[in-house]
Amino acid sequence: MNFLSTFVTFENLHEVRRLCHWGPVIALSVIAICSTMAILDSIIWYWPLDTTGGSINFIMLINWTVLILYNYFNAMFVGPGYIPLGWKPENHQDAQYLQYCRVCQGYKAPRSHHCRKCNRCVMKMDHHCPWINNCCGHLNHAYFTSFLLLAPLGCSHAAIIFIMTMYTQLYERISFGWSTVKIDMSAVRQFQPLMPFSVPAFAATLFALGLALGTTIAVGMLFFIQMKVILRNKTSIESWIEEKAKDRIQHYQTGEEFIFPYDLGTRWLNFKQVFTWSGTPKGDGIEWPVHPKCHQHTLTIEQLKQKADKRVRSVQYRAVEDYNGACCPLSKGLQTFFRTPCTEEPRIPLSKGDTILATRGTKWWMYGDKVLSEEQMRAGERVRGWFPRRCVEKCHYDTAASDSTSEKKKD
Ligand SMILES: [Zn+2]
Ligand SMILES: [Zn+2]
């Protein structure tokens, strides 16, 4: 029993429920299909095990699968690390610099945010990833990013095997006539495979090739995004806070200089914060090393200022292009297509002239509330979700703030 519990922590066993969700089901199916097909194609048709190259190829395929699954399950089950429920800063005075989470009944430690899906405050939260059905944050950032690197590498290897299998199996069999394509299944082979490369085998290989190529492109893009986050030590949420900070300072002309506190200066230093030999990132997820000109609460104080400043809480945008609400719109450019946010949150259709109050965003997408007509407001409607950044244009701060300024004048 002791032996078993060293491998499985039983308190984490309830985490197995994370597997019951479309994200992990699809992700694990893709991994299973690509690795099984690559191994079958290799040993039966393309590179039999009785050759040295074939054996090395086989070991490499097994290696990819093990490494990918290891990092995937760790990203899912280790999780991002949650702030303890009811958490208070050690020094009670510091509470004034922190936001309070009513759900977790505790203060939000620096860099943590409340995730509605996980229903907890998450350490150094980057985003909630449906593919691992968990948040990507402090403790699993390295596992998550390693997975994003290994999956495209493994899939590229598999894709080469699929292409070579189909090429070598069909090359000597296909002959092109004037208006016909003949496939001669009895053509002489260099080596006799265990079984003939049948039509179902061909179809399965072609299907697996599609999955492998799609995964390589989509997951490869995500890897570069996460590497940027790690090398700058700035999560996607923090990038947005920084953007709003600059907006706020520029508007009020406060003369403050906003320095992002967690960037340690060099990419290598930032990298070593997340990737360590032990697999556990540096730090306890609550206190962070900061820029010499900053302190522990530089960012949380900025967040409080932004919260107090209702006008900056959202930035006003105006739609300059129509958008139909598609998850991956084809007509809005390749980057918008591929970098669609990995969340289950809705997309909102826009028509030219609509006004949107954006609360966060990425380089290619934004999230916010559509400003509705009074009738719709009275009916309690609310249209909130993602839309492509290129469909909107930032309104000048003065026009965005005009409503609240006029209110002030009345006061
Ligand atoms: Zn919370
Ligand atoms: Zn989450």
C-alpha cells in the first residue's frame, strides 16, 4: 500500500474527473491515433523492426508518446497551484494592497486571479485551457509548455512516417494512363510486409496524417505564445493589465512610470524561473522576485487603481468591420484564424458601427461587452464575448470618458 501511494497521491484522485470533458477526450484521442498509426505503419509497412534504423525509429516513436503523455498528465493533474481558501497576507497591513475574492473568501495573492471554471484563485494564472481542462499557471507552466513543444515534434515525426508509408506502398503500384489511374496491388515489393497495405490502412494513414499536420501547426503556434509569456515573465492577463496601466497613466498625465515588476531583465533569468531540473518552478506562487525599482505590490496596487477608475476598467472600441461570430473566421486573416482564443467563452457577432467595452484581449482577439440599445438593456440582455481585434478601432479616450465626465459636471 505504501509502495502504491508513493506513485499515486490519493488526495488528488478526485482530479481524475478532469478527464471527463471534451478537451482531454479529443486531445488523448489524437495522441492515441497518431502514435498507434505511426507505430503500425512503421513496423508493418515502412521500416520493419529487424533493421537497425527501424528499431531506432520505433524507440523514438515510443519515446515521443511517453514524453508527451508525461507532460500532458502532469500539466493536467499537478495543476497551476491554487491560493489556499481564505488566504490572508502574513503582514495584515498588506491586505490594503490586495483584491478580495468573495468566492474563495480570501485575498488574491500577487499574480493570482480567480478562474470561474476551476472556481478557485489560481497562482500566476495565464489562462484556463480546455484541452487539459485545467488552468495554466504557476506550477504547471513548464509541463504545459514542454507538452506544447513535444506534441508538434512527435506529430512531425509521425507525419513523415505516414507520408513515407503511403509513398513507398503506392509508388510501385500506381500507373497513370491517358485517362485512368491503375493501382496494381500485386506489384513486387522490396520486402514482403506482414500484410498487404489495404484500402482501410491507406484511409487510416491519411486520416492520421491530417490530424498530425493539424496538431503540428495549431499546437506549434501555442508553443511560441507560451514561450513569449515565459521569456518575458508576463502572463497574457498581465499584458492586458500593463496595456490598461499605460492607458490610464497617459490619460491622467500622472507622470508615473509603469515598470512591469516581474520581468527579471534577461530572458535566461525569466526562463530559469519556470524551467528547473526538479520540475518544480521557483517560488511559492505567492511572493515573487521583482524588478529593483518595484516591490511586491506594484502590480496589485495598479490593479486596484484600475478597478477604482471605472472609466479605464474597460476601453471603448468601435466596430469598423462586420464579424459573423465564427470561432475561426476565414476572412479575418491567418493570425486571427489560428490564434483564436482557446476558451469556451462565446464569440460575439459585430456590425460596423457597434460600440464595445473591452476588458481584456490578446494581440489578435479582444473580449468585452457590446453596448446595447436602451430597449435591450431594459430587457436585461447582455452580449459579452470575443471578437477579432482587427474588426475594431480604439475610440479616443476623451470620447470614451465623455459620459462619466458629464456625470461629474452634474455633481
Ligand atoms: Zn477566488
Ligand atoms: Zn481554470
